[in-house]
Amino acid sequence: MAAELMRETWSGEVSVVTIGAAKSEGGTRSAMVKIGGQKTLPFLFAEGAIPHKPVIALEIWDIAPLDWPEESTKPYGQSIKDPLAWAQMCVKEFKAQLLCVRLQGAHPDFGNKSAQQEAEFIKALLKKVDVPLIIKGCGDDEKDNQVLAVCAEAAKGERCLIGSAVQDNYKTLVAAVLADGHNIIAESPIDINIAKQLNILISDMGLPLERIVIDPTIGALGYGLEYAYSIMERARLAALSGDKTVASPFICFIGQEAWRAKEAKVGSADQGIMWEVVTACALIQAGGDILVMRHPKAVEKVNKYIEELFIPR
Amino acid sequence: MFIIGELINGMYNNIGKAIKEHDKAVIQKCAQDQINAGADCLDVNCGPASKQPVSDLPWLVEVIQEVTDKPLSLDSSKPQVIEAGLKVAKNKVVINSVTADPEKLAVLVPLAKKYNTKLIGLTISAKGIPQNKDQRLELAATIVAHCADAGFPVEDLYLDPIVLPVNVAQAQMKDILESIHEFKIISDPSPKTIVGLSNVSQGTKARNLVNRIFLTMAIAQGLDAAILDPLDNDLMDALITSELILNKNIYCDSFLSAYRKK
């Protein structure tokens, strides 16, 4: 007798988040990126629909990054000193579908740019490239509250993904995102209970759960990857069982974590790239929906991996 | 936990009067209040005073369906009343209920199959109410065996151990609770389990307290569903917390409101 595979049927599904607004919707993006919508665990195609592929966002900064290992900046050459040229290179040369811009220059220790300067930069960036944007603050709560609110307004109608809201600092950002029609990143410190709580706090302010993307905080290979993996898996299992409060897609900041690993900075030139690739591939298997990455070669390899996963069998 | 709201029952004065006068608004408000409080399903019972349950039950079903698409538990001891309700039901249905009597099983199990409903099976028969755990298990096994033979999916069967008032049958409470656990191991796949909760506190002076402690203990035994008053906020909090402790839901500081958001 042939063995029959056990198939799970799930009652819940991951919410679909749309990033970017085309002209017809009041924005200026050439395409939209949809993520989420899974009705089963990663790549169990026989059990349920997986309507949207994981998508990679290339990461850029508003200033020349000081602490990136040389290997990770090399592909961008001199453009890395000019954020707009860098952005254009990501889209034109490396075919990025999505850009994640980190406004590091607003940080008091990294140049302390004003909210107004950053808003002008966002406007210029939106003119320069036509892919959807993820806008990330500098990590200083007080400064981010000033800068992100003004940037959200500057990008009004473009349906960006803006972050990050954290448990102790979410109200200002939620209000801005609500007012200007964006999506929000809810960041929790590898903690499923806080991830759930933050989603509830945000939705209590009136932002629908369908406009939240969870940043579970990840670790690179060798630096806590498996903790992130298990948190993501637990949230996904609950989501598929019908818990809407954790049914958000995931964004994983692969590049920043992988290139922090000491293994990425030593050995052969390819080692950092492979560290980024392996971290990304593992977290795709955990259910990662957006992977924010740095090295174009790593992106190419991971994109190929995603394509292969989606070949019908 | 599959929560069936018990409040649309003709034995309550306001509902009995609304059925008699065909007052839609009262019924629909009662339906919506229960759903807002967390009910997954609504019990629909014309009550003993109804002169024409064969037309009153379908009327209730249609009136409730105007405001919700949640499942309905059609509650009558008369198969013809249940079938009258089934004929107009667009929402999913739970048949409430069949007993372990062969003549009831012979009518209601085919009906449940035909209309693709879930079915509540009371571990009771014409011989009377079971007096201990063994009698409950025997009646449960009779119902499960009949369903399996008739091709009705056992996982859609909800077995009720018959909850008796604590002030009447105090000595049976432990058996009733243990039956909930043991029903689950009668067959694979397991049948589900259910209690009609409010009966446990009939005639007591601390009804809400008795209800919520019994429910908590029943949940610990693996209870799948309950017919209860979802407007009893403390009861719902106890239910949510019990399931949290059993790791059915992920903890967060707002776990009570998180459950209600689902």
C-alpha cells in the first residue's frame, strides 16, 4: 500500500500587504509589490496557496555608510557616496524591485540631518526611482519621531512601508502612517509576546492589521538565526490557526546582520556574500516575506533560489 | 474553544415574547450582542411555550441570518422542528441534539449527513440520565459507533456528558469532568466534546462563579465547545485565560482583548 502524505488544512492566512502606489492610485510608482497571503507554511504548495513570492529590497542609506565592510560597498563604486546615484544604480543596474532607504544621516551621531532635509531627500528619491520604497529611521527614537512624520508626509500617497514602531515608541509613527496612507514596520526584540502585543497596540490606534509588517529582529547565521527562525515559525503557525494579531508578513534585515558577523569580514572575498545568502535562504524557509539585503551578488543568488522554489513540481 | 451563545431561547421572557409577537429587532440584537462578546455560533431554541415550533424555528433562523453568517445551533428535541430549520438555513448548522436512542439516531444522523451539519450527541437515552462515568462512556460509544457506521464524520460529532446541577448531583461532578477526557479516546479521529454549561449552576446562589469554575475545569479536561452565556464577561475571561494556560494562544499583555479581536 502506498503511503499517504498527511496534509494539514488551516483556517487562517497571512494578511496581504501592498507596498507602493501606481499613478491610478494617486502615487507615482511604476509597479506595486504585494507580500503575504500564504495559507500554509513555507513552500508546502500542496497544502495551500502561496500567492506572493518573497521579495528582496536592496538597502541604501542617505549618507555614505561608514561601517559597511569594503566588500559590501564595492559593487556600488563611487555611487555609494551619492545616495540618489546609489539608488538609481540599484534599480537600473541591479534590477531592484524594492528599495529600503535608511535615514542614518538623521542620527545625532551620524550628521544629525534635520527632518526637513530628510523630507527633501525622500522627495528627490521618489523622483529619481520609481520602485516602491521602504523608509527606515536612524534608530534614535526621539529623532525618528520628528523625521519619519515629516518624511511620511513628503511621501504621501506613495504607500511606503515605514519603520520602525517599537513597544515603547509607536504612537507618533502610527499616527503619521495613518494620516498619509502608508504601511508600518512593527519591530520586536526576538520576542513573540511583544510582537503580538505591538500589533494589538498599533491596531487599537486604528491602523488595520493588514497594514502591518513584522520585523521579528533576526540574527545572522551563527548569531541567533535559529531563535528568529523559531519565533517566525511560532507566529506563522498561530496565524494559520486563525490568530489575526500575528498574521502579518515578515521583513528581515538580512544585510545588516550578515555583514556584522566576523566571518563575513574575514577569509575569501566571497565569504560575506555567502553569509548573506545563507542567512537569507534560511529565513525564507522560516516565512520571511521581505529580505533587506546589501550585496548585489547575494541578491542574485537568493533570487535564483526563490525562483527555483517556485518551479511547479 | 467553539463558543455557542445560549441566549436565543424562548424560555427567556424577552425572547419568548419576541417570538410570539414576531419582533425581529429583539432577536437580532440578542444575536449581535452575543457575537460581539465572542460567540462563534448561536443556539436557536423556541422554548417550551412555543405553540408552533415548526414555523417559529425557521422564522428565528431567517431573522438571525439577516444579521450574521455565523453558524447556528438548531436546538429542539423534535427532529421535524430541526428539519424545518435546516430547510431555511443558509448559515452552517449544528444540530442540537441527538440522544443515544436508536430511533433518534436513525433520523438525525442521516439529516446531519444530508445537510452537511455538525451534530451534538447527548449521552442520555430513553432509560434516563446516566449515573456514572461508565454509563456515559457506553452511551457515547453507542453514538460514535452509529455515526461511524452511517458514514457521518466522527470529528463533526460533539459529545455532551450531560452536566447536572451541582446541588443535585454533587457526587457526579468528577465523573462528568473525567468523561470529557475519556470521550476523546473512544475513537481515532476523536469526537469533539461539548457541555451545556449553565445547567451546572441551576438553583445555586452563586451561578456565575459555579459556571466559570466548572468551565475552567472542563477546559483542563480538553473540552472543545460549550453552550454558554457569552455576555458573562468574567466567564469569558476565565475561558480565554484557561486556553492561554493550555498554550492554545500566544501570550501577550493584552491577551484578553487579543482573543476578542480574533
